[in-house]
Amino acid sequence: MAEVTVPRVEKITALSYGGESTVVVNEEMQEYAKELRRIAQEKGGEETFRARLQRREGGATFSTRESEILKSRSGGGAAGVNEEGKAFIRQDAQPEQRASYEENASLIERNSRVLNYLEILAEPSERQQEKFEALQKEGRVSTDDFSKLKEAALDNIVTELQTWFPMLGDPAMEQKNKRILVEDTIARDPKLRAKIAQKMAEARDFALKLPEVKGTDSLKQAEERKKAAEQTLQQNIREIAELLRDKGITTLNEATIGAILKSRANSSDAQIEIFRQILGIGPEEMQTTLTLLELPTQIAQAEDTLQKRFGTMTTAQIRLRPGGKDALDQIDQLKQRLVTMSGNPALGQHLRNFNTVIVPILTQGKTAENQAGVFEGGISSAYTARTTIGRAEREIAQIKSQSPDRERLNQQLTRLAEEGKLTNALESVLSDSIAEVLDERVVEIRSLEQKKQEQLMEDKAKENKEGVVAVMRNIDRAMRTNWVNYDEITRTKTIRALNIGNDVRFLAYYGRDEGLKRLFVRHSGFTDENGRTLDWKHINLETDLNADQKEQLDEAIKAQGETFISKLFADFFTSRGITDRTLGLKIFGKYALSYEGTLGDMTLKEHEWVLLEKNFGPSIDSALEQSREAKQVFTKLQKEGIAKTFKLKWLLWLLLILGVVGIGGGMLASKGTGSLG
Amino acid sequence: MDPVLSSPITEEQKKKVYDDLALAMIDGMEQGTFSDEESRASAEFVLAKLGTVKTEQELFQFLEELGKRWSIYEKVLLKLKGQKNNQIDQVKLQEVKNKLNQLIQ
């Protein structure tokens, strides 16, 4: 395994999280690159890119093909997967088992729907319908209408995104407009799909490790035994029917044979009944025929016994021995009976028929190793299967009828409690994924902006503008600490809600130009001629600043003003997304999170939104004009006859500055996009 | 608009660009300078955009955008620009030759 230093975004991201500065490039990646090279040589570049897209994201991931298995892991052990691969909950499931199953199944449906849609969206538009049909064939989508899947999936994302962007909940904005907005922004971010797949994989792995409910295992095993035995029985019946057909007997079909096997107590009775029906005689005649058939054997056995008992003695000598006369009389009677019965013409015919019709059946397939042959072996196996079925049925009935014992009940409760954790995980898959995408994008954008800031300060230093550099350094520090502060040493992220709320409100009331100037003065370190810190809120910006200070302020604002506003609003909106629920998110496991103030500190009154619109509307227009992706979204919306409302523009701008407009986080390298000029 | 740049590109040209880009991606992956996620995101971008490119001008715009997002692809643009400059030089050279011929005659 080779370690390679990667001077790109991952490194910056890793560093900003306080992580390692190297990315491990493993052998698997090297091997995969070789595989891609082979495809490039054989099929060309376009197919190579397609192959790259089709490959699963590295590491554990989830395919919606696994949805049904995942569903079957809920329901307190009362769920399973049927022969068609669909999950089901047993009819006799208890209400709490059913509730757990239904809740988790519904969440899995939702998450899989979004994942399927994002997978389709990743295809070029002309291939999307084709992809949808492919998913349909695999049974991964339940609807036959792509637009329905798309609408439902986008609605799911819109709902989750409202946590961060409350304007998406604005009833004045039509749902279809919200969908367009989401479709052309965050839904196209490949990170989102990867995150959802990864979280579903985690949920699946958790589900597979859920503790088993023992009782349900016994039931399952009994049901499996029954099913296997039923298959064996059917197979035996088919083989017997086939043998009879081969021997020219068409009067007994599979149904008749099955009925005989079911109604007769043992394999011997079943065989006799089959022979009787083949010969077409009544039960009594059959019995007589069998008796006749057995007589030679009985005579031979009696003579054998006599010989063993009396050895080489003559008949006369035997008669004189105790029991000798009775033994000889019994043999005589049997022989007499044989003679009498053989003389009966009807019985003689039955016997002949038996020899010509039944004996070939009985001897079919008989070998030294297989004494039973096809017929007797089949009947015997069928009776074993029948016995197994009966036992399994009794066991199943018993398991189902008994009230759960304490241990089983405890196991069931443990399982349901664990399934509750699964519910929480499934419920937060979308919101956690969105949170992580936004969080990571913010870090990436900020890292790049930071570099830009350093470059600007270096440029000013080269121009010997030390005063401007000093102000810029102060502003830079303020941007990194005043609203959301990340301490790399303690790995603590502090949300300063009151500071954020106050500054946003301040800009709303004072407007962009004056508001920025005053906020910059606050952090500038400027003093009056007596060395006292300036009262940034109340000074006269024209008369209370000296010429140098004015120049430094203007230059700093020119260089950092737009970044200052973008960062403030990005912190404002992403911090609003941190709620009690999202505090528990995995991403915050990367760093400790503290909160200064409350969420309420960042709540704006309606008229404050109006002021923001008045003061920042034109700037947002200008920023959006610079973004090709943003313009594409607007063109689409205009085709739908939708007016560019302020809230709509505001939302799009926010998504733009968070780097989730365009494919693959296009903000990362497109300088100036989204900035408020 | 430059008449050379506004000319439509052929499928063969496009295929060549796909091939060069794919090799750039593979090189990056082998050298460890291009992550799994970057290769995936860029593949998505290439497939979504390159198919819709019709003229040389659009092709250059696409490659510029691609190179800005993922620098490993910059070399493809540079290579193409070099070829284009040679082509333009050849055209201009021919024009000069033609004019000289006219003057001589």
C-alpha cells in the first residue's frame, strides 16, 4: 500500500478537520486504474468514463436491490422475504411487530426512492428513461411512471432541506418550483448520492446484526422443513406417475396417486390400493389375489421350519413327535388351499394380470444396490416426506398457539428496541447526508477562500500597504472566529448564534455599504487620535476616520467585503440547520460542538427579511448573473412561467455560495462565482 | 467569432477528446493525485457535458471549465490548443503564400 501526498481539496478538507494530510492510495485503486486502462484501449474513452460511473463508490455501499432484505430485518422477527424476493410481515404478527416493520419499510422505501432517482439523474438526460426502465426491470422501482418517482423523490429532499433553508417551506412558492430548484442544485451533487448510499449501507449492516428472536427461528426452521418435504413428496408422485405411464397405465394420474398416498395409513396399504386400481378389481378380490400370491411363500416357509425342526426324519416319524402332526397338517391345508384357489378361473386371471402388469412395475429399477426399485422406493420416500410434513405442521401449530415465554418475549423486546435504533438511523439518512454534504462543501469553499485571502494580503504587503494588510488580517480572523469558530487543537466547533444573528440583522438595517463599513471598523483595530477604540456603531464614517483609515477601510472592503458577506450568510444558514436532532449527527463526531446563544438568536422578523431583500436584492441578482449554472436554473423556471422572487433568488444564491450548484461542486474552482459584487 | 473555432467538430474529434481525457483520469488515479470521488465526479461531468458539445468553441469552453475544476485535465486543453495554434498558423501561412503568389503574378 503506497502513501501519496495529495495537494488537492481532500488534503485541505482533511486538514481543516484536524485530520491527516495524506490520502492513502491503496492497491485496489491501482488495480482499478489498470482495469480502466484496459477498457480505454479496447472500447475508448467514453466507455471508460461510463465504466467509472457504474462502479460502486469505494468501500461499503448500498444498492436498492437490497431494500427488501433490509425491510425483512424489521418486525421483531416476524418478517421475511417470499419466493419473489419481496419482504412481508406474517399475518399473525403482533401489533408492535407490525408497527416496527411498517415504519422501517416506509423509510427504506423513501430512502431507496431518492437513491434510485439520484442514480437516474446522474445519467445524461437522454439516457435517464433507459436507466429508469432498467431499474424497473430489476424490480427496484414500484411505479411505472418516471415523473412520479422524480416528483416524490424531489419532494422528500425538499422536505429535508427546509431545515437549512426555511424559505423552501414558504407556501407562496409552488412545490414544482421547489422541485426544479432542488433538482438543479443539491440533487446533482454526486456527494449526496454517495452519502445516502453509505448511510443505507450502515443501516443494512446494523440490521443484519440485529439480535435474533429464538422462537421465530424454530418456526422458520419448521416451515422450511415442511416446504422441503412437500417438494420431495411432489417429486415422488411425479416419478411414480411417470413410471406407470411408461408401463402403459393411463388410469392413474398424479392427482389420484397423491390422493392414495394421503388417504392410506402406510406405504404397504398405498401400494396395494394402487395395484387394485390398476387391475380394476374390488377390494375383496384384491385381498384374495394377494392371499393366493402369498400362499407359495407361506408353504415354503412352513416346510423350511419343519425341516429345521425335524431334520431328516420321515413323515411317519414326524407325526409321532410332539407338534409334528400339527405342522404337517398346516402344510397340507396350505397346499390344499393353493390348489382350490388356483382352480378359480377369475382368480387365476387376476394372478396372470398381476404377473404381467404389476411385476414389471415392481421390478423397475431394482438392482443389487437398490433393492426397493423405483416404485417401492418412491412410495417409501413419499411416506417419509408425509410423516415429516405432519410433524412440521404439528410443530408450527404448537409454536403459533403458545403464548411467548418470558425468554422469547425478552428477546423480542430487545429486538424491537434495536429496531427502534434502526428507525432513527433510517429516518435521518437524508437529513444527515444533506448536512454532511453542506458541511463538507462549506469547508472546501472556505479553504479555497482562505488561500485567496492569504494571496490578497501578500499582494498588499508587496505594495507596502502594511496598514491595509493589518486590517485585512483582523477581518480574516474575525470571519474565522466571530460566527462559527473551529479550534483545531481542541477540535471544538462553536456556533456563536447571537453574533451571527446580530450581524445579519445589522446588515439588514444598515444596508450593504454602510453595514459592511461599520462591521469592518469593529474589527479593524482603528483608534482615534487619543488611542481610544472607535465606537463602530455611532461614529461618523465621513468625519471620524482619518484619510489613511478611510483608504485602508476601502481597500479591505474591496478585497474582503464579498467574502465577508458570503461567509456570514453561509454560517447563518448552516448554523440554523443545527437543531437538537442534528446535534446527534455523525458529522459532529468529527469535532465537539458547542453553542453560544440559542437558535432563536438567529431568527429574523418578517420586516427584517424585507430589509435584506431591499439591501441585498441587486447584489444577489448580480451574483447570480455571473453563475452559468444559476442562470440555467432560472431559464428553466422562467419556461415554467415562474417569477424570480427574492426568496427564490436568495435560496439559489445560498446554494451557490455553499457550492452545491452545478455538477461536482463547481464552485470549488470557478473564481468569483456567487460572490456579492 | 473566429471562423476556425465556430466550425462544427466531428465525431472522430470528439472521440479523440474522450480518449485523451480518459487517459488523463487514469494517469491521475495511478499516480494517486486523483481520488476515487474526484474521478467519479469528473466522469459524471464529462459524460453530461461533452456529449452536448457541437462546435470547437464549445469544446474549448468545456475543456477550460473541466480543467478549472480538476487540474489533471488541463493538459488535454493545452495539447488541443497547441494543435489548434498550429492549424491556425498553417491557415495564415497559406494565406500569406496565396497573397505572395498573387503579387508575383
